[in-house]
Amino acid sequence: MGQTNMNNSNNETATYAKPSESMAVDQDRLLAYLKQHVEGIEGPLDIKKFSGGQSNPTYRIKSGERVYVLRRKPHGEIHSSAHAIDREARVMQALGSSAVPVPDIISHCEDDSVIGQEFYIMEFLDGRIFWDPLLPECDMEERKDIYYSLTDALADLHNIAPEDVGLEKFGPTSNYYKRQIDRWYTQYKAAGDPVDGMGDLFDWLIKNLPEQETISIVHGDYRLDNVIFDREQGKATGVIDWELSTLGCPFGDLSYYLLGWLVPISMKSGSSLASSNLEALGIPSLEEITARYFERSKLEPPKDFTYYHVYNLFRLASIMHGISARAKAGNASNTGASRFGGLIPFVVSFAKGLIEPVNKTV
């Protein structure tokens, strides 16, 4: 598939640097491992850490003219169900021959003694990752192509029968939302520093659980900057960051993606689709994206998306809370992680605002 730049792909503007002491990788141990498992490796290695990403630290590994990507668990104490490097590697390997574009997994190391944490090596895709949802570097036609390709890749993922790619046991197939809500609330509480309103959201979500939906493979964190695009065309060439993937409800996955059109702030760039004139920019509307997804996926749309949006905002608040806690503990992957704490009250408030009209009709 070429070469991939995980979590910050545009090589012309990529930001990566020598890892800090807390994020350093033992070059000698890594080189010894790579010589046994990756063909053509030679030393010394040039190891740089990508600045993007908030969870699993990601590195560019250069050996001569060859470039690879290493992704590992973070240092320090982490929640037992978080930073699932093994699941990332497994799902990308399974989808390698599917309609969903993913980087090739070259080697997966479960031995913590090599560099201190479990990790995997994958190919480096030469392409673009866009951090600003308004795509200021693109023209109107390319913006439309990018968002349509992004939507198509998600629909293609949800069209895959798990058993067809060996992922029928990738996760439970019942009580998806109950399990997810319990998981994220447990992780939120474990991080400390309670946030006003999180308990209210948890109670509402548990009381209003939807009937079991269609089960598919879900990405869990599907958004613009987790997809690599071709340099010349607005075509998705690599879906990355599969840490939260599992078997679950495709509407939850779709809803998370659609939040970009609903929430009037961007967690990454400050730009927001919801606060912009999309027609003037050539970016498809929420209605156009939703219609394209359901036409391609062949799924029947739910009557209402409120539950799925509230669930994803609740989950997002929990994730941001964990990132903020790691920043305070000093083991966050990204130096900008501390800013997330200040955004959590807005996310919780926005979710509660979606619930109010529903409660009034009950």
C-alpha cells in the first residue's frame, strides 16, 4: 500500500522530533528485534516521535531508505482495557484484503522486555492527514471528494460481516451500549476529579438503552484525522488508530463521525463544520453525508439519532477526562493534552442540551 505516516501524515508539514526521555525507545533492543522480524533492516535507526495523537505513542522508524511506523502502549500505569495495541494490530491484519484501506501490519511484539511495552510495526503510507475539518488547503471539489470518500470507507467497514474476515470473536454481540457505558463510566471515575453532569448522563443513557441494533465491526474513533488520503486525489488510502475497535452498533460509530457537523467547536484545530458555511466551502451537509452513508451501507436508518449522539458525547467526555489525567500524571503522548480538561464541561453541557427536548416529550 505504500508508506504510512501514522497520526500526522503530510510529510511536507509533519511534526515529529526526537522523543523526550519519558517517551524514548531503546534503539539497541529495538534494532535487535527488527533484524529478526523485518526483512532488510540495518542500523543505526533514526527514531522520531509524531506529535499527533493522544493515546498510544507513535514513532517514525527509519532504517537506511526504509521508513516504518512503530506504535506502542504508553509508559506508566494504565487502565487494563485501554491502549489495546493487540486489538489494533489484529483488526488491521484482518481487514488487509477488504474494501477498507488499512496499513499493512509487519510485526506485532507482545514481549514487554524489548522496549518496555507491547508494540507493533506497520508500513508507512505516504499521504495526507487533515487536521482542520474545513480543509483550507483544498479546493471545493476536492473537499467534497474527501468527505465522500471518508463516508464511503465507514459504510464499507460496516458492510463487512465479521465472520468473513475472521473477526466473529472480536467482541461480544449483545448489550453493546450497556457494556460501553459501564466501561467509560468506570474509566472516568478511576481518573478522579469528578465532573458535574457526568453522573446525570450515565443515568439517562442506562435508563434509555435502545433495542439491540445490527452488529458490525466498528472503528470506535472514526474521524477525518484518523484517515490518510492520497496526495493527488481526495481518496482515503488508510484508516488508522483502531484502538477502540470492536463488534458493536454501526449507528454509534456513524454518530461519532457525524458529531463533526453538530458540535460547534473542534477539539483539534478550533475550526468547526457546525459553525461554518459548508455550501460556500464545497463541504457536504450533514443530510448529504447521512444519505450517502445509508445508500452505500444498505442499513435502515434509526428513527432518531439523539441517543447515539448523547452516548458519544458522554464517551468523548470520559476519553478527554482520561487524557487530562495522563497529562497531570506526566505520561500523556501529546504535549497539548492538558487543554482537554477545560473542554469537558462544554461537551457534557452540549449532551445535556440534546436530552432536554427528548425529556419534554416523554
